[in-house]
Amino acid sequence: MPQKAKTQPMTREQLAQRIYTIGCVHLQIEDVETRMNKRLDAIRAQYADQLEALRAEHDRLMTALRVAAEDSRDHLLLGDGKTVDTLFGSVQYRRQPVTVRLRAGTTTAAAVEALKRNDLDAYVRQVEALDKTALNGAAREGALTAAQAGALGLVVSGGHEDVLVSLNRDRILEERGD
């Protein structure tokens, strides 16, 4: 468990003042980020049409090159090679591995059920896994101690209190006079 820093106790007024100070700095960060993002948006807008046209041209040229390279494969490749090197770059021919994925709208459970229904159980995993929900509950209730967990190759962590600070932006703005 993390060590707590030892400080002098503070009053509610001191706490409120520290939160106010942090809030003021946070508002300054927001102001700078807002100004920066407005400038970035203007720059993006200035170049958007040019970039869109260039990307479209790049995609068109790349598609045409891939089609031509595929059609010319036998002519371009020498021997058993799978790469054509040129002064300006290379074209590589690589066979992609076969992959199986779920069709849109099909759930894993539905696919597993369909495989089992068609006597294709060999393609369904039977995985043993930890029941982390039950383990967390046991650790929380004290039925599983950190020492027991350690002996089992597990680590129990958490269970400590975090200190969360939330800022009341409107009140800080009001206090600053914004």
C-alpha cells in the first residue's frame, strides 16, 4: 500500500483556498488550450482543401500502381523473388494469411453455437480461466488474504482510499470576477 505523505492538518478554509488556487490555474490552462485550438483550427481549415485533393490523387495513383504491378507481376519478378526494387522504391508481393472473423451482426456466442450444431466442436476453445469477480469478492471480504494469494501466484492490490478533487468551475469564475 502506498505511503501517505505526512503534512500538517489543514482547516476547511485552507482546503477551499488550495482548491480555488488549483481551479484558477486550471482555468488558465483551459484559456491557453482554447486559444491554441482556435489557431490550429484556422490552420487546418486553410490547408484542408489542398490536403483532400492531394490525398485523393495519392489514392488514385496508388490504386493504379497496384493494379499495374499485379498485372505485370510475371514480367517484373525475377526467379523466386517477391520484391522489385527500383531507384525510387520497391514493390513487394506478399500473400496475406487466411483469416476468419465474425460477419457483421454475428455474435461470438451465435457462431460457437452454429459450429457445435454442425459437429465442428474442434474449432471451439474450451478455456479454463480465473473467476476474477469471485476472487476480488473473496479478497474484499477477507476470505483470501494477500499471503494466500501470493502463495497461489496471485497479487491482491487496491482496497485503499483515493483522494479525488473536483473543481466547481462556475464558483471559481465567480470568485475571480470573470
